[in-house]
Amino acid sequence: MKIDKTITPNKQQAVGVQVKPIVMCDHGTDVYSNGRFKMQRETGETPNGNKMNNKWVLRDNDKLIDFDTYRNDIAERNNIVLKDT
């Protein structure tokens, strides 16, 4: 699976476009979403076949955007604000 980074706010910021941060709310244990984007822990495989090992994964309508060990690193890279309920 190929990671699609064409829709992330960071790409738009790189060309000087002002982008509002994406706000994602906590919807239970290790799940953040806002209707379009969803960030949660997953145990599958990375696009090149390595195990995720319960890493945080950011998806846009089920399309893999980014993954990392720490959710705050994903949020910072993709201009996301995480809100706990």
C-alpha cells in the first residue's frame, strides 16, 4: 500500500497557503476522529510489509496517510489539534 500525502495540510503549508488546523476529538480508547480523518492504534502492516506493533495510524476515509509510535508526532506533522473529551 502506498502512503498518500497529497491531502495533508503540511503539503499546502509548504507552498505558503494558510490552512486551519484539523481538530480531532477523542472518541474512546485510543481513537480520535473528526468525520473525515481518523487516528487510532493499529496492529497490521506498514506499506512495505513491516509490522505496525500497535502504532498510531492516521487515515483519511480509510486511506493511510501517516503512522508513528507517538500520536503527538503525527498531529504535529499534519497540523492536527487533538481534543480530549
